[in-house]
Amino acid sequence: MDKKALTKGILALKQERNAVIVAHNYQIDEVQEIADVIGDSFALSKYCASVPQDVIVFCGVHFMAESAKILSPQKKVLLPEINAGCPMADMVTAEDLRALKRDHPNAAVVCYINTSAEVKAECDICCTSSNAVKVIQSLAEEEIIFVPDKNLGNYVAKKVPEKRMIIWDGFCVTHHRVTLEEVQKAKEAHPDAAVLVHPECRPEVVELADFVGSTRQIIDFAAASREKKFIIGTEMGVLYSLKRNNPEKTFYLLSPGLICPNMKKTRLESVYTALTEMRYAIELEQEIMIKAKTTLERMLKVE
């Protein structure tokens, strides 16, 4: 089927299945176009829990669909591409974390939302890139285990120097590949553009930015700013929303390497097949869901 026929079929199936379609900001444009809502992973999961539909089609990666299932256990959560994973989330396992906890029994354990449900179940509290500083400031413990992103961990450590951070050696392969030299070249090529980057980037990249924030925060900053030109240091999918919402402004991608292959796996065909065959349903053990939900709910109390 062509794009028009696929879109028509998806919209019909969505009604038939009583489904809602959500897409992460890093999805390809045509998938974002058919979504009921676009956003970052946790905002989408909260949205899914608030709507009446019985079926959630989560256009993102595996840990995101898990979070939606954790917050909406009674609903059927479909991940259109079951092999759409997150290399950073895979860099730490529940077993790894249990070993680290044994070495630091007095530490509070904080996991970035980019982790599996099993890892979340081993933690005290979860965080996102937008609230990580606030979450860690809220903890009474002086010693903090932070998994799995060392770049976000280092960013937080500079903001909260009173805490002793034990940071896991993980990273987002997409953001981590951006180099200092690329930032310098981009600033030279566009000296009148503001540099907006994600805290998953390397510390030396973050240092040169005019603004550091989550995907949502970058989108909001660009919309509110009086600046007209921006160098964007996060996954290229965000350009869809930036350009759509700010047609009078110009956006340059900081690096051609800012592409997440896993985020690009989902196509219109994937969504159509997911709704036709009701696949791939996310299933989690009840005990894991209960423990993981506690970490998410504790985070919400901080917000």
C-alpha cells in the first residue's frame, strides 16, 4: 500500500481497536504525522495512562513501551517493531546493579528512565533528563548510584556537588558520538545560531552549549526564544516538531551522526501491521511491574 492507503487503514484500525497511537520525538516524520500525540518517553506513558483507549500503540523503543505498560497494566501495549531497542538501556542489567548495590549499601539508587523494567525494579527512584537534577537533590542520601548514562550523570554531578555520585559507565551511542570539533565547526559555520544540546552528549559538548535540556525542553526553549537560528544537538527526529511549530525559524543539525537507528525502525507499515495483528504485545512479570512502578511514582512526587 502507498502512504495514503496506509494512513487511511491505520486510522480505521485505530477506531476499530479502540487504540491510541503515540510517537516519540525521534520517530520518522511520517510516523509522527499519524500519531495522536508526540513527546518524550515518560510524558507519552503518562498520557497513555490518562486516556480511555484499551490499546496503546507505542512508536518508540522497548523500554518506553515497558514504561507505558507499567503505568497502564490493564491495557494492551503494542510495540510495532519488537527489535527496536536501546543500546544504552542494555548497558546495565539487574544483576549488574545488584552487585553495585552490594558494594555501596548506603547509597540511594537512581535510574534514568532509559532502563529496562528489571533495572527499574532494583532502584529507589527513576528520573528523566529534564528532572534528574531535581530528583537527586530531593534525596536524603549523600551517596548516589546513577545508572546507566555517564554523560547525564556527570552533568547532574556538576549541578549537585554536595552528592557523591557513583556513575555507571553507559552512554547513548547517538549523542555520545558528537564531538567537540563538530560543535566548534557548527558554531563557526553559523555564528549567529544558538546551540541547544541534550545532556546525554559528552561533557565537553555540553560545555559549549547555550542551552542544555531534554528533548521537550529543547523544543520549548526554541519556541520561546527570540533567536531565529538554532544548532540542534539531539536526535534528528526532533526537527519535525521544531520546524512545524516554528516555521519562521531555522534549525541546523549539529552532527550528521545524530540518528538513532532503533528509533528509525518503525514505519507506517509497522504501525498498520501492529494494529492488524495486535502485535507485539509487551508482557512483564507482575512483581517486576509493581516494583518498577514504585520508582516512577516516587519520581512523580518530586515533580
